[in-house]
Amino acid sequence: MRPIWSGSITFGLVSVPVQLYSALNYNDISFNLLHKECKSRIKQQTLCPACNRTVERSDLVKGYEYARDQYVIMDEADFDKLEVAATRNIDVMAFVNLDKVNPIYFSRPYFLSPEGDSQKTFALLAQGMKKSKKAALVRFVMRGKEYVGCIAPSGNALILYVLYHAEEVKDRKEFDAEYKGAIREKEVALAEQIIDNLTEPFDVQLLKDNYREKLLSILDQKAKGRALSLAPAKRPPAKVVNLMDALKKSVMQTAKAKQKPAGAVSVDREKKRKKA
């Protein structure tokens, strides 16, 4: 696998040469738009509604609408002024407690790998961050654009997450669920017990893409000319229940599940998933 970027993590007087690798497999299933009548793939054109004609890409410019139907035109020279000075450094701004970094800011992940003879320095940095449970907030330039990021330890590896900027994330307070009614301690205790009963070690298999598997199955059956065997899932109608009764029943149900061996719970979950 070829690296997509190389540089150095710098903090204090320390410089660790690294290479950057994508941490994602892009498994999206893409579709082409076809003419329904002849099944030919269509071509998209850029049409100017004022001139009522197709415009070549070479005749297009970028405009920012600052008022209704009023645009500021930007050309390549304007964008060149925004280019940040090319640098190969991932500058550490600060080390912070890993559990204090809000996951809402995390965007794309990349694997960092030591480059050249930096294996020992890289390993020291990774183990030091892991034992201290720290993450590094960093700033770096890649392909002419400046990014902020977070380097976090994972096993013996380091992962660089590109972070959203502060102004890109909406204020959480807008969405706080503030319940003004009374909540009894017994209800909270029952909810905590249900959560405790359903707590298991993290299993990456729980993140399986069921939608993609079903879509591939449908595509395979249609490609082979078979009738579709997948029935659409039916959602049961919502029932109005007493909250305390529901909590108590849930506690009993989850407690029974917790008493089963781990393997049996996994088998049950798989059976329920297939049945669904």
C-alpha cells in the first residue's frame, strides 16, 4: 500500500518522520443513471438557463452569492492567495486527555506509520501516549489545505483523525433534551441496571453493514434473473406502555440474557438478526 502523504510529527525538539495511510475501505455501491427506454447511460450537461444553451466547463467560473442573485466572482489567482505555505510537519499544539476529546469533532481517520529509521522514536511516542491516555491536538498542511487533527493511540499504532473545525459543529445546547417533569430515583436505578445488564466488551462485528449485504444480495439475484426472496421488514405498531412496568420487564429480560454464556448471547443475537 502506498502512503498518501509523508512528513514529521513535531513537538518540542522531537521530530518523528511518519507516513500517512487511509484507514478506510470505501465500500459504497454506486449506480449510473440510465435512459429507462433504451438502458443507455446518460451524459450530464451544464445548461445556462439565461442563454438557454449548454456551457463548456472552460467557460464556468466560481461565484459566491452574498445577496439574492448577487455574486462575487473568484478566479484561480484568488484561490492561490489562500494556499498555505507547504510544510511537511504535523505540529503538536497540545497534548490533552483522550477522554476529553468530544467524538463529535472526529472526521476521517488515517494510520500513521514510522518512516525510515524512526521506528524507536515512533514506538516511544505511541507507548507514552497510550500509558498516559493522552491525545495530541495537531495542525498540518496536506495538498495545499490546512487541517486540524487529533493523534490518538490504538494498540501499538497511532491514528490521525482529521477534526471538524469548531464553527463546523452545531452548539449542543440547541439539542439538549431538557425534561421538565419529575424523574424518580427508582426509574433511574432501573435504567442503570438495564444498561449494566446489556454492557459487553466492544465487538467490531456489531458495526457490520447489513444494508450493504442486503443490497448486494438483491443486485446478485436481479443480475441472475431470479425473483427477489427478500421481503421488506414490517415495523410493528407502537404500543403505549407504563414506563415503570417496561423498565422492570426490561431488567428481568436483560438479566436473563446476561446469565447466558457469551457465546450463547452472540448466537441469539445472530438468530434475531437473521429473523429480522
